[in-house]
Amino acid sequence: MTSEGARSGFSHFFLNVLRIGAALLFMQHGAQKLFGLLGSAGGAEFLSRVWFAGVLELWGGLLIVLGFCTRPIAFVLAGEMAVAYLTSHMPNGFFPVVNRGELALLFMLIWSFIAANGGGGFSLDGLIASRRRGSTAG
């Protein structure tokens, strides 16, 4: 297991690419649920389960793009995707390719990875951490 400081520059780069790219894709699902955008039939009813999912996907995705509170937000989003898979996909069959749950499981794995590894250097979390190190080093 490598420490944060022992990772190569390529690792940091691709961690940030994964975090930002996945979050931008995830936000589109939130926009569909909340506002009926991007080919969706309409917005979710206020305070419904779908509405809460949309809020998590849109605003949680934005926080992940920015890299702010990345680990706890990613943990919550991984949980949301686990619940989505179990409640919406699993009843339609055991295998993800049959029940159309591949995307929910893939996002769950990505958010779990991000929760374990953090937001990377190109994030608000990374900026805050570097400023803290800089102020305590002097």
C-alpha cells in the first residue's frame, strides 16, 4: 500500500481525471431527475425518493468535481448507488447485465475508490491540505 506522498505523478493525474470525469457524468443523472433535462420525461416530485437521489447526484457530483469534502461525499454516493442497485435493479434479476444495474454498480465502485483515495492534488481538499502543511512548516 502506498502513501499519498509516494504516488507517482501519473497516479495523481489519473485519480483527478477519474474523479472529475465520473462526477460530471453522475451530475447528468441528477439533472435528469430534478429538472427533466437531457432526454428525461420530467422532474421528480419534491421530496420523493427520486428527488433525493437527484439532489445527491447533482450536488454531490458538483462537490466531487470541485474536490471538496471528497471522501465523505464519495462514501455517501457509493451508499446511494448500493441502495439504487438493491431497490431498483436487483428485483429485475440477479445478474447486472440482465437487470440493467451495471452503471449503478460501476458508480458504486468508483465512489468507493474515491472515498478510499481522496480527491487528489487538483482538488479543493488538496489545496486546503497543502496550505495547512505550508502554514505549519514555517
